[in-house]
Amino acid sequence: MADKSLANKIVNLREEGNITQSELARRLGLDKSSMSKIESGSRKVSTDELKRISEIFEVSTDYLLGNTTDRNGHTPSWATNDDKKTSRDFLRKMPMA
């Protein structure tokens, strides 16, 4: 079985963008049946499909895979607020090129 959280993210993003399942399938070069299987979690997403989905919805692949809660993939999901503050402070101190 494929990753259900990935399937849920794809459905949520598609619905947020008011895109039909058929339209997303078309953009990915898939038939509607394959798209339905991806969204139900019964079909795995290929690396190329994952990359294309991230491009269509303008989110990172890390977000789609659950490695971060930030849609742009900047903050790992395990990072605490202290981690985020430390990272911001560190980056502010970095010399700009």
C-alpha cells in the first residue's frame, strides 16, 4: 500500500486549488483511474510524479513526504520553536555575499 499521508496531502492540495481529479491526472500525464488510485493510497507515486506534483502545487517534495510542515520545505517537522529561533539567529549573523 502507498503512503496514505501523501495521498491525503495530494487530495487536500487539489481541493484547495479547485482542481478536479481529471485535471490533475491530465497535468501529470495519467489516466483518471491512476489518479484515483494515488489519491486512495493504493498506488505509489513515482519520483517524477512527486516532483511534478510539487511543481503544480508549488510545495516542496519534503512537504508532500511529511518531512516538514512548511509547504516550502524550509523547516523540518521535528524542529522545536527553540530550534527555529536558533536557526534564525544563526542565519542573521551570517555575512551576506
